[in-house]
Amino acid sequence: MRIVFWFLLAIQSLTTCFAAVVGLDFGTHYVKEMVVSLKAPLEIVLNPESKRKDASALAIRSWDSQNYLERFYGSSAVALATRFPSTTFMHLKSLLGKHYEDNLFYYHREHPGLEFVNDASRNAIAFEIDTNTTLSVEELVSMNLKQYMERANQLLKESDDSDNVKSVAIAIPEYFSQEQRAALLDATYLAGIGQTYLCNDAIAVAIDYASKQKSFPAGKPNYHVIYDMGAGSTTASLISILQPENITLPLRIEFLGYGHTESLSGSVLSLAIVDLLENDFLESNPNIRTEQFESDASAKAKLVQAAEKAKLVLSANSDASISIESLYHDLDFKTTITRAKFEEFVAELQSVVIEPILSTLESPLNGKALNVKDLDSVILTGGSTRVPFVKKQLENHLGASLISKNVNSDESAVNGAAIRGVQLSKEFKTRPMKVIDRTTHSFGFSIQNTNISKLVFDAGSEYPKEINLQLPGMELKDTVLKIDLTEDERVFKTIFADVDSKLQSSSLSNCSTAVTYNVTLSLNTDQVFDVQSVVASCLTHEEVPTGTEKEHKRTVSEHIQKHPIPHTVEFTCVKPLSNTEKKERFNKLHKWDQKDKLLLERQRLLNDLEASLYAARELVEDAKELETPPTSYIQQLENMITQYLEFVDDPSSLRTKNIKTMKSNLAELQQRLEIYMDRDNKQLDVEGFRALFDKGEKYLELLSKIQQKSLSELSPLNKNFESLGLNVSEEYTKVKPPKSKTVPFEILNGTIDLLHSQLKHIRDIIEDNNSTYAIEDLFEQKLEVDSLYEKIELLVKKIRAEHKYRLKLLQSVYDRRLTAQKREQEIAKEAQQADGENNDSIKTMEEESIEEHEDANFEQDEL
């Protein structure tokens, strides 16, 4: 792919890489993930089932016996929805930033059994898991996000990539409100994500589309509508792509218009099929009242899952067969839904299909209306664009030729999000693009208790952007300046600035004019609207001397005094997490993660133990087939297998260290049996033990003489040492190697005693001709002796190494003594010269002796 080629070139051009970037297509029903790093340029991160997308779901099961809450993610969580509907949390994107008392009709229909509670008086949605645990939507979403980051890091690890994910770009709908954006950012903090970028999902698709095109005509804008029918809504985004006439300038991608409706979406279509299925079931079972069936959350969840599958089948077939076991009170349900019946049921929705496109063309953000004929293509994304009547409506209004066929509707958003994340994080170099994004919301402020209000950023404003405004003159009725921030004329936050603080009074005490207030407001990259600062200022006049000292002239100087005013915030609807709350909840989730890791390790050990037990059982069966089976070994192992399998079936009383001990005991006995089965039968007869005895006799002789041999090798050194007044044997004993290089006498003597004892046992076996010994006893004796002989080999090597080390130390002693004697001779010679004696031409006997010693360098015999 062209896009991957560009990324390879860009990444390889860098000498160092410090962090990987992840792009997330944060859909309502599914999430796609892509990672960009040195060794993984634009690579999709697969879920545990090796699928390219993962269900946006999390289920929590309570294990009262272990006082533990177990979490399941993705498709594993979806599988639990019908059994545990009250603790299976799917499609949480729809709940971010929502008030716990909001009327979320469609969500409750699609997720029966869930009940909302207020999260710590924040007005945000939370769920009671058990009597001791309540989790907010932000915390639940963060758990899913944490999973995505861990999968990306695991992929990097498998690619031998040393990078870790630090930046994440999340593709979200443009219509997200301030509360929704704040909630998602809080969730990323709880997930431990270092840097988050919220990206317009339409811009992400446009970036992906532009990256894969060979070229665009210079100087002529291309207009494209990105039509996205996802699970939660249907949107149409107008995008222009322009290659400037000067082709050295970057490609320009501009967001121009937006149409949005929640009356048509994948969930709405799925719920229509739910209604059809429920009607069929109730008609087939007239004794069941509607309210009775509606109150059964598990039955409703089964219908929702069946409807989702039927919708997919109907996209490719004219009918879909549905079969649900034990739908309600052990009643099975079978029926068939035809595409014609489904389309007739949703006929009134068909006219809605084209509405978002017409809306964005007729009322673009830049004010210049367009027609369908002005479009170069319509790019389809979102799974529900595959629904036949949706495709038909689009083709009827737009023409089949206008609908783009060369865009991967499933992965275009995640591709673009990854590229956008790289652009914003600046971790790697990418193809130059100038992205112009616009908000579809209007943002303003008003001052409480005054008639002052102002539109700061209207719909269509480019962002990020910052603006500084001077508030007009006003009379405040209290000492606090209260600034209401609005989104689409709805107050979502109030800023409280203390304009009468003592610090301000002292800073602005010499004002010659009235105090004015300047407010700096910003719309940042994540499209979050906020007050950056409130500054009080005034004009002061001060006389300063001018001219010479004799003239005594003074002039008035003007300057502006400024004082930043601290401010606090109060949210009017759903409050984001405070810094304290974020830290507390982050720590709580971190402890939960650590406990999960310990339990996963425990489960892994249990699985290993169980597998080893079944392998040991097969080994026992093989051992029974031997000509001379080791009966006692077999019995011990069979008893151990029976006992341990009982623990595996009910491991609640087992601790991790108990499992490790059991695994070790099993492995030890299993290894003995394997060695026995692999043995040579001749090793356990009389001749085998006689050979073992002869080998031991040789070891005994070696251990008895090894120290004497070491000392005897010192005799050639006697002459050199005696000439220096040293005794070589005494010096050899005096030198002290490190303890790690010495063999204590007690160990050597103990080994010799143990060898004597083992040789006595072997002699008894030989004399008895093996007649009274069980085969297992002979085998154990053989193992003990073999183990002892291995230790003796190591001991001999260590003794030889010690001897070699002592010789090195002995050489050092000799060299130091020789140097000292030479120095003594030099001092004596200097003293003689001072007395006037001239011995330059005569060498003394002592000097000749020293010269001989200087050439001495004895050999270090390695035995």
C-alpha cells in the first residue's frame, strides 16, 4: 500500500524513536486499533480472537467465595450479556458525558437490565456492581482503553520493538459535546495514556483517503461527502481536498459541512428487528403478557443479540432464520424474518437516509452551498451502510457512480486516526498535509448579573484558536466575577474570579483609571472550550524626574499595571472528575489490575499443574508396561495424581505457593520415573555396581592424595624462596584466596566420609548379588552414587582452581619480597657512596643474587 510505503520511508529516516502512536476508531459497537512505530508502521492490532475489530464491551462477574470481581472484555463479554445483563456493559460511548437522569430510551431498549445511579454527586452515570463497588462510565471505558494499550504494547514486544505507546489519537464524532469530550479525556487519564488527541472521525477518513490517492489536480478543490451510518447515529461530512498550484506546498484538507441525525442508525435498525421478533414470539404465545416479557432482561438481551445477527444476514440474503433456545421460561423460539418484511417495517426511515447529505450541502460551515453535481465522490463508512435499502436510497439520490468503491469502510477511520496522531504528536515525519478543522458548535460567554454576553467562536470557526477579549465597563454587584461559558447557547460551566482579593487591591492600588478585565478563551485541539486566564489591569500615572538636577523638571509617565486573577470552576450539568478523584480512581484501578495479574499467574500455574497431572497419568500407564516396572514409584505417583486432581477441581483453598510446591513435587517424582524408564538394565546388575565401585575407589584415592600432590609441587620453588629467607610451604598456607575460591577442609573430609559410606553400600549389594534388593532400591542407590560422583568432579575442579589461585598469590608474595630486598640493597649502596666509598665497578654478591631472583618466575602447574 502507498500509505505504508510513505510511513516506512518516514520512519527509517529517523535515527531514534522514543514512543509509539496508536490510532483508535472509537465506535459505538466496535473499536479498531492501529499502531505506528519503528518496526510496526501502520499495523492493525488484533483482538485475542485474532479479529481486526473488537466488540466495545466489558462484563464483570462477582465471585463471592473469593471476594473478587472478574472482568471480561470484547467478545467474551458479549457472550455473557444474556446470562448477566445487569453487569455486562456494552456500547458505553453513548453514555459518556450523559446525565444519569437523561432519557436514553434507545440505550435502555438495547441494553436491558442496566440501571443508572449518580456517580458521587457528579450527575454522571455509574453502575452498582455489588454492595461495595460502584463504577462510573469513565472507569469502565478506561478499562477497555487499558486493554487496547496493552495489546498494542504486546504487538510491539513481539516485533522486537523497544517502543511503548505514549500517544493515542481517538476518532470521535464531531457532534460530541463538551461533557462528552471531558469524560473521554478523563477515561484516557484513568487508563494511564500519556497524551491523548481527540480527532474528528470525518477528518480521519479524509486523511486516509487523501493518503492513498496518487495525485489531485493542482489548484482545483475536490469535494467529498463522508457518509457514516454507525451504530449510534448517521452523519454526513463535507470535505474539500486541494492540491495548491504550487505543488511543493502541502495538500490541504478542509472540513466544510456537517449533517447529523440520531433517528437513523445501526441500533435503530436492530431494535426494529427486535420489535418484529418480539411480536412474532408474543403472537405464538398468547398466554404471555407483553409487560411480563418486557420485564425479563435476559430474554430481551437474547432478542437483541439475535436481531444483530439477523441484520447482518439480511444485508446479504432475502431472509434470515432465527432460533433461540429457552428464550422465555424454557420456551424455545424459531421464526424467519424476510428482508421485504423488515423494509416495510422501517419504511418511514428510508426518507431519512439522504437527509444528512442534503443538510451539509445546503448549509455548509463556510456559507457556500453546493449541489450533488459539485461532489467528486461520496465515501461510505460504518457497518450499516451495507444495509440494502440504505444503499438503494443513496444510489437513487446520488447515482451509483458517485459512491466511492476504493475505500475500506471498516478501517479508513482507524488508518486516518493513526496518521493524525503521528502528525499531532510529531513522533515521526509524515507526508505534509494542512488540516483545517472546524467546529459545528457555537461557543460564547455571558457575565452573570449583567447584560454582557458575547459569541466567541461561532459554528464554522477553525480550531485550535485562542482569543483575548477586554470586558466592557460594568458595575459588579458582588466581589466575584461570574462568567458563564456556553455551547450552542447552553451554559455548561461557570468561572468564578475573585476581583476583590487583597492581592489584587495591593497590586492595583495606584490606578488612575477604572480597572478593566481581560479574558483569554481558547478552543484547543480536542475542541475543548475554556478560560485560560482572567487579568485585571488599569492605567497608572507617575511623575518621574527629567533633565538635569538643577532644572528639577518632572514629567508624568503612563503605564499599564496587570494582575492575574485566580479563578475556580463549577459545572452546571455533568461534572468531570476532579484531580483528586482522578488520582484516587487511578490508584484503585491500578490495584485491581495488579490483583488480576496475580490471579492470572495463579490460574496459569493451575493449568500447568493440571496438564502435568494428565501427562503424569500417561507416564504411569507406560511404566506399567515395563518388563520390571517400579511398583513403588508407580504407586507414589498414582496417589499424588489422585490427591492433586482433587485440589485442581476445587482450588479455592490453594495459594499460589501451594500450587508451585505441588508442581515441584510432581515434577521430581515424574523425573525419577522417566530416568528409570530410560535406564540401561545392565547398570543395575552386579557388574554395573562393580564398575560403580571401581570408579568410587579411584575418586577416593584422588581425594586422599590431591592435597599432598599440590604441596609436593612446591618443592622446585624451595631454592628461590629460601634465598629470600622464606619457607615456600608456610607461605603457601598463609595466602588466603577469596572464600568463593576455597574448599574448606570439613567439606572435603565430609565428602570423603560420604564416599566411604556409599562404597560400603555398593560392596554389600555386590556381595548379596542383588538378591534381596528391590529394583527401586537399586535404582535409588544408583542415583545417589551418580549424584555423589558428579559432586566429586566439581569438588576436584574447585580444589585445582584453588591451587592455581594460591600459586598466583604466591608469585605476588615472592615479587614483593624481592622488590623489598632490592630496595634495601639500593639504600645500603647510597649510604656507602655517602661515606666516600666508590664501588661502581664492583658488583657485590648480594646484587648478583638479586639479578638472579629478578628472572625467577615459577610455573603454575594445573595438575
